[in-house]
Amino acid sequence: MKKSLLTGLLVLLPITITLIILVFIVKFFTTPFLPHIEKLLLFGINSLSMNITIPQSFLVLLSRLVILSLLFIFILILGFLANKFFFKWIITSSNRLIMKIPLINKIYRVCRDISMAFLSDDSKVFKDVVTFSFPTEDSQVVGLRTGLAPKPVLSTIQEKKEIDTQFYTTYVPTAPHPLSGLLFIIDENRLKKVNISLEEFFKFIVSCGVYLPKEVKDD
């Protein structure tokens, strides 16, 4: 009985967590527009003289579906217009205007630069899964190599150590919450590449090491 219960929990838990995340995302994007869409739907039904009593729960669900559909269409149109010359000029002008507003310009710049880094097609955000010794030589941490260390930091390190070697930024996420963690500047000679995929790596982190990653097969 205990084994069956644990098996049932293992089957149910991923589905439950996935649904919770999806519900959170849907609510996050639709809640600000929900009252307005509900009023529009009720107005449309009343204007058609339809004597239908719609349960509140169904009205909310229908409103969220409408909002998601409209947001999807809006994002597609925005992406299409962003490739046009005139719209690019509007975006550039808007950026310049926002950048002149105190405080807001700092928040906007951070959000814009991070978004562009993650959404860029030029390179992968995370290069490799790596390990290195920390906090002692006898212990290892697993992290993600993100790229070369920034030039100001790199020049300071090389001046101090008087060596000519590459240093990389490496992000070590915390378990089971990988959105927080530590960022290291590590000598390339200390980094050892781990032959697992990013998906396997995050499964390993989120499960606090319970899930054992599978090695990536070479083609």
C-alpha cells in the first residue's frame, strides 16, 4: 500500500505542479483585463436579447480565454509591425523618451537588456553545464557557464594574478528554487564540463538531487 501511494504521488505531483504554474501564468496575464472583458461579454449577450443566465465561474473562464486569444493576436501584430521601418522609428523614439525619465529609465534599461540577452538568437544564454570545487577542494558545485567574464572584471583579476588565462561567468542556482543563486567568475582551468542537457540539469536541481541526470549521447 505504501509503495502504491508513493507511486501515485510521483505520477500526480508533476501534473499538479504544471497545472499550478499554468494557472498562475494565466491569472497573472488576464486578471488586469478581466472586469472589462466580463462587462463586454455581458453587454454582447444582452444586446442580442438572449435570455441566458451564465454562471459566474463560466463567465470568468470565457473571459480569460478571450483575453488570452486577444493577447496572442496582439503579440503577433506587434512582432509583425516591429519589422516595419515606421514602427521601428516609433519604438526607437519611445525608448529615447523613456530613457529620459528619472528612475524609470534605470528599471526599463535593466529589463530591456536582460530580455534582449535571453531572447537573442545569436547565442545560447547557457553554454555548458560545468562543475568546479567550492567552497573547498574536496567539494564540488554544479553550475551553468554563461560566457566570458566582463572586461572590467577580467582586467582586474588578470592584474592581480598576473596571468593570461580566460575567466568565465558561471551561475550556480540554488535547489529547489533555481531562480536564485550565486554568480562566480571562474578560471577556465577550474571548470569541468558535464555531459548532460540543460533539461536534465534543472530536473536535478529542482529535485534536490533526487533525480539522476542522464548523460547526453554523442551523435
